[in-house]
Amino acid sequence: MAQHTFMPTDKDYGYTFGAKMPLVHLRSGDVLSTYTEDCFGGVIKTVDDLPSQVCTMPYLNPVTGPFFIEDAEPGDTLAVHFLSIVPARTTGVSSTFPHFGALTSTSHTASLQPSLEERVWLYDIDVKAGVVRYRARLSEYTADLPLDPMHGTVGVAPGGFEARSSLTCDTHGGNMDTPELRAGTTLYLGVNVHGAMLGLGDGHARQGQGEASGVAVEVAMYTTIAVEVIKGVSTPWPRIESDTAIMSVGCARPLEDAFRISQHDLVGWTAELTGLDLLDAYQLVAQAGTAPVGNVCDPNYTMLAALPKPNLRGVAAYGGAHERLRSQPHSTSAGTGAR
């Protein structure tokens, strides 16, 4: 095992998965500490900095990477464990957009109504207190919300020489926008190209299920991950493991297809782990499972299907990769102080 630190410069950020040369080479078992910029590239600093005026399309949702995993080959699975995710700034940013989000007219859901006002909110982030402070723009209302850092975007290169925008998600991972990608969880991604080409970004100080407005509490992050290559084991859709549950991810439009993908994968995974007949596993997931929503605003929507681990009767997924990776020694961040 080796420990690496990589602090990107502006030229190191990518906006696709695939079609970019690797920045760092890692091996299975290595630990990496790095920095990721927020989805706006750090340019929004006041409530008057409207994204449409200060951001440059298509340079949104920058990803740090890719990281080349020496041992990874197509048909393998890459396990990515989040050892720590720490906000790198004391202020987070959110916004509404005229034609983006779940409750407005969009290019794919067109309607004859006025577009939403573009508005920016700033959130105070207190890491020590574990608080994200919401402030209403048009009143004195405030609310202290629990700090729950996560990464909205994590993925590997797609297969077939494809390059996919960092704004969308699919079988390769990408912009899944699920709050379940927090410190202490392990993400499993199917490897499509030699080296996997892992990238991550889109840090959120917190996000509600569904990311209904299209924007979470966006903030740069210091993040430490541990990686492991699981040889000869394929993973058709992204999967997540926490200390308490296993989760399958489905990405598609309409939302019901994303739901079906996630449920289908979890039923098959449950049958594989427990030895249950497929319909018996279906019945178990149907009665014991939950369906957390990732996002309902991106080019593809994200649904999860989750099953509490006690239903697995002690069987470890992926040969116990989650337990191995969570025990890796690490520092709490890739840097100190706000940027």
C-alpha cells in the first residue's frame, strides 16, 4: 500500500469521463488524498454572482482526475472507499436556474410558463460544529442543517471509446448525486478500460434526496480515498456499500426506468450473496428494501435500491472489500485551511 497526495491546478480538471490522460498512477490498495473544486469552479463568491453570468459553458462540474489504477482491466470491479470528505471552504453555494431542476420547465419537459428566477444562496459551513446554515434570501429565516459531506460525481471511463459529460450518469458512474456517497461508504464501479481512469468531484456539504432544485450546497472538498481492484468480477451498474446496507444504483430517464434498473440489480445481487432463488430474493427486497432518490434533474435521473445488511446473514459483498478498505490508515484531509 502506498499513500499519495495530489493537489490539482486549474489545468488538471476535466469535464468528461474518458478522453483525458491520467494525472496520477495508483495501484490496488493505495490511498489518495486530493482536492476537488465545486461544480461552479469556485467563481461564485456572492449572491450577486449569477451562474449564467460568471460561469462559462460547458465548463461546469469539474472533475479531479483521471487516476490510472495499474491493476484494473475490463471485466474487473474497482472499489473506491471514501475515508474522509472535508469541506475546503467555510461557505457553500446553491442556486436556482431558469430552465433546470425538478420544478420548472426544461428543454425535455417544455411548458408555456415563465422560467424560474436565477437566484443564489450562500451557506455558512461550520465543520467543527457539524452545521450548514441556511439563510432565506427574502426574510430573516435561518435554519441550522446537519453537515453531511458527499461527492455528487464519481466515475470511471466508459467503454467503447466513449467520453461522457461530467454532468450526467450511467453505468460508468458519473454525476449520480446521491447523498449515500459520503465518508465511510464504498462505491463499486465496473472497469471498462485499462486503468479504469477514476475521477471525482462535485462536493456537496449536504444535499436533500432528489436534489430537487438541481443544485445542492456546493463546496470544494479535501477528500481521501482508498482503492482496490477486484479481479475477474464484473459490476453492471454502480453499487454502494455502507456499514449498514448494500445499495444498487440505476441511472435513466424516465425515473421509473432508473427505479427498475436499481431494483433489478439489487435483487440479482441479493440472490447471489444469499443463495436465494431469484423470486425469493425479489420478495425479500420488495418487503425489506428502501428506494432512496439520487437526482431528478440531471440528463439522467438516479435511483437507488437499498437492503439492510442483517438480511444478508453475515455474507460479505465483494469478498469483504468494504471492511478492508475502511480500516486503511489515513489523514483527515488533503490540506489545511480554506481555499
